[in-house]
Amino acid sequence: MGANSGIPSSSDLQIALDGLAAIFKYSVSPHGTGQPSESSLPSIAYQAQLAITKVEGDGTSANPGLANSPLQSGLLTNLYQIYNQSRIESLASPYKSALSTINMAITQQLPSYVNNGIPSKWSMSTSGVQTLDAWLRRINGTWLSGTMNAIAPSAAPSIAATTGGSLPSVSSGNAPRIVFTWVYDTDWNESLPSAECTQVALTGSNSAYSLSSFPSPPTGATKVRLYRGLTGGSTGTYGYVTDVAISGGAVPTTIINLPDNSVRMDISPPSWMCCLMLPEFAYLYSLCGASLSGGANSLLPPASTVAYSIANNALLSERVTALGRIDGLIGYNNPPSTAQLAQWTATTNTYGAIRIAVDTAQDLQGFLGAAGGLQARVTSALSGSATITNVAITYIDAAHPNTPQTETLAGPFVLTSGVGSTISIPLTTAGQICRSITGFSVAGATIGTFVIEASPLRTI
């Protein structure tokens, strides 16, 4: 049973959202959307579509339709109800309720603070961004847009002991550890944290800390957000203290003077990709914002006109969505090509371009990249084992969130010949996110096909 209150932790969110995604993942194929590509499953929606075609007729001798017009008309009304209620979109309602519960758990606990005598509260939503999406952007520290970026401040401010607070006397080794972040145009556009301030003892009448000489704010930064650990706490564990507005292009001298029980330990600074979402959840998230694109009349024959569209704010940000296998749930409208990094077919290499931004016009999900490493997977039997070497990649990481870096994964990575065979191609450093593959070499096989794709970040 849960023992903590406050905003859900990143681990709690991951457990909850992966759990919803796992249920949804195993619901998509049985239900489907009635597309011809589902004939091999076959999905329930496809079967309903097939029944409609048989009753309605399609002008062929195989499907002449019913001769009895009143019966045909009545049955089609029933069959369309079955068809629409069997589609995967029809299952969204309880998931929407679950996401509403999660949004509420975040919104109700957002912190308030006083800045220059004016009470303020964090905002985690706009007309274009929902609360959960905004919160995930913040905690993952991967957000960037234009001049805003996730790069940590270049230096910690100067710190000095002062009077007028409620902090206890403490040695420097047990003093609270203090960091800060840059906050940009919204409360969720927040950088990774700075290095810790030097720990300073509090003795005599000193009971607070004065922070000054902050580094120059980057373009677009509007305030700093202060975090500190508890007295005697260890490095890496911080809770929220307050926000301080940037004034005249500089951060004013700031006082930290409240005791440990005032620190919001349920709100930590962003941590690079600490809670990236799986593509299965991004698919589910988008479906919770789906609606009939033609209104109620879209439920009427012919079945091929029944179409849904995704609300613009229902596509989860690409900055919090990890890439997955191309044969998994990529997105509501995403073709496999939007997730494929590379392919080898009978000695020929081809290189894909993953979708790195959402496309609200076409309802296409975007992805941050392959955060769980890479894998090669055989899709058409090889003539022999393939030895893959020198996989050239571009990647981003916490130090380079805006500018992709290059690296070569030397290998060898030996892929056996059978269809479905896989071999892991691990990234070299924790926190790397592969954005593209620009080259690789293959020896040993001359026939067949394999793809290079993202390894699932987590298995659900």
C-alpha cells in the first residue's frame, strides 16, 4: 500500500503508465480498426467489416448482399453498432478516466510560492499541452525548443551563511546541499540542475544562506528554481524550495532560510530521461484524444468512411517518447518507416529517418530516439550469419541535448540467419539516445534482409 503523498514520483508514474500501456498493447490486435491489413489476424473490427460487406453487398458475385431490403437495412444498423463498438477507439473511455486521475494527482499538488510579494503557482497545462505531458517534459530534462534547452547551468552560485532564518546550526559536511535550474517560458521548460553549491557551516547566530553571483542566464530563461537536500542528506537528493524571477538579465541575491519541513521532497529537479514513455503508451495517450472526424454521420455506411482524428494536444511530446521496434505499436497513424533506423537487403544498406517531431496534421507520433540501445532483427532469412561491424550513429545526451554527436559502435555483432533472430547492439554510455544510423558493414551473408531498430527501453 502506498505510504507517500504529494506529486507521484517518476517511478510511480512509470509503473502506472506502463501498466496501462501493457493492457492496451494486448487489446489493439484483437480489436483493430477494420483495415484490410488486419485480415490475417483477423481483428474483431475486420470481421465486423466483413459481415457488413456480406450483408450490404459490394457488387460482386462473392458478396451479392441480402435480397430482402427491410432485413438488410435493419441488420446494417445493428452491424454498424457492432463494428463501431469493436474498434480499438471505442475502448478509450476508461483509459481517459485513468489519465484524468493521474493528471489530478499532479495538478492538486503543484507548488505555490511568493515572488516579489506576489503569490504564484506552477502551471502544467495550456490549450496545446496536457498536464501529464508537461510534467513528463519537466522531469525528464529532455525538453528543448528554439533557444530553450535542457543543458544544466554552467556553474553554481556563491553561498554564504547569514542570519534571519530557521535553519539549525550545522557543520559544513552536514549542511544542506543546494542546486538550481533555469526555467524558461513555462513551468515545464526547465533545465537539468547545476552542480551543488559549496557546503557551508551554520554557526552562532547564522541560520540561513545567501546565494549570489549566479551565472548569466541563458537566452529565454525567466527564473531560477531552487532545490536543496535535507540537513545531513546525501548528494543527489533534493527537494523544491522556491522560484526566483530573473530581473534585468540577472538573478538577484536570494535567501534560503526555511527549515527542512518546508522542503518539497516530492518534487525533484529534472533528471535526464528518468521517465521516458514507451511508444505503446504514446499510442494509448493519443487514442484518448481521438474523435470521429466526420461527427455522428461517420457511423453510417459505408464503413470505409468511419474515420477518427487525434486532437493536437493528444500526441505525446516526442521529447518524452522512446523509440521502439518497428513491428510494435508505433503510433496511431505511424507507418513502420517512422521507426526504422536502417535496413540491409542482399548486401545493400539503406538508412531511415525516424520521426523526431509529432505531426498533428497527419496524427503521427514523434520520438526522442533509441534510448534502450539498438538491435538488428532478421525479417527475411539470411544465407548465413551476418557479422555487423562499425555501426556509425548520431546521438544526443545530457551534455548535448541540442547537437547530435557521432560515434562508431565497433562490434562485431553476429546475427544468426533465421527469421526473427536478433542481436543486441548496445550504446556505450548511459544516457545516450541514438537518433540515426549513418553507416555499417556486413560480412558473411549475401541474401536476406535485416533491420536495425531500437531495442525496447522496457518490456511490458
